[in-house]
Amino acid sequence: MIFPLLTLPLIFIVTRFGSEANCCTDQRQIPGNHVISPAAASGNNEQFMENGFENAEAKNKKSKAMKFEKNPVSKVTRVIGGKKTTVKPDGSIDRAEYIRQYNENPGLWNKAFEFLATADLENMSPGRYEIAGNDLYASVDSYTTKDIETARFEAHRRYADIQYVISGEEQIGITGFDKAEITVPYNESRDVMFLKVTQGDFNMATQSNFFVFFPGDAHCPGVSVTGHSTVKKVVLKVRIQ
């Protein structure tokens, strides 16, 4: 399944290329971060990147959105096992919805992707890690993947998910909310509802790609690839407008 490319404006690193979960309640301090050298932006985006996206937010939203849509897709660079690793946005991400949500709160999204790029995820214990209070936090979890027959689709209302597999691999099911039927009603305290889906796509989730899910996206994480295996994952919860 091929989707339009996503634009992810990250202050700390932007690289051009062509075509291309559970929340825990205990809270810990975030371990020391890796240092990632910023790459220079190019093209018409130079001034926009130079000034920073938070400064750009003060400008006319229409003008900023136009610049944003012209930007190339970005990659996040993480240091994994002492080596720089490129992490790409999965092609399933709703680019138009991302643009809309980013323009509502660029500072929050920038913090989320900075965390994804620099946090020492490999050494984090399972739990909840505050980044910007209840507006932005990370949930680290370790679990055994499930058979596709027993896995459930879910959706949220108040938060968007940025999901990244720290170690291991899994499949994540994706479909539009309009193709799903609610089987477990929305739980406001957990911000989740569960769904029955008859049509959806399953994409591979590894250390080389990340996913973003909005309220219109029914998703089914933690599905086995070939037999059950252990996966460590971080889910960044971003409060949406």
C-alpha cells in the first residue's frame, strides 16, 4: 500500500531523499541522551530551518503551511550500538493530517521527534517518561508479539501515537476508522477503544522506521512476523488539538 510522503520538520536533523503499547504508570528520569549533529537544510527551506520552527509559528499560518508542504520527507538519525542509523517515516502516515496537527503545535511535535532521535531508548526500563507533562510523554514497553487472529485494532481520541520498535520486529495493522466497527466502547481514562476490522494492511515495524497514528487511524500493533518474539517499543503520546 503506497501513501503520499510525509513531511517531518525536525530542527535537529533533516535529510533529503527521493521516493520514498501500552502505557505504564510508573515514572522515571530520562537517561542521558545521545548527541546528534544537526544537518544543514537546503533549498527554499534554508531560512525556515535557520530561524527554527517555533519562531516560524509566529508567522502567517497559511504561509508557513505552504513552506512546510514543499519540504522533503525527513529522516530521524539515531545512534544504535555505536552506529548512526537512519529511521524513516512509514509510508502509511497520513501526511495531510500531520501537517494540520504540526501547525497547531509545532513546539510539541519538535520535542517528540527530538526525543525519538536522542533518547537512550535501548537502556530505558519499561515505564512512563514525562517530556512535557500530560501533553507529551513516552511509554516504553516490552512484550511478546501476538498472532494476527488474536490481535485487536485500536484507536484514540485525545492523543496521537508515534510508535517505534527499539528492538525486535513486528507487523502493525493499519486502516481507516471508517472501515472499522467498535467492539469495546471508548474508555476515556485510557483514551482507547477497540475495533473489529475486515479490511486493512499490515506493515513491518523495525528499528529502521516509525509510525504516526491519529484519531482517524485504526491500528493493530504487536503482530508476529514469523512466530512469537520479544519486542521492545516506545510509544510517544502527543496531545492533539
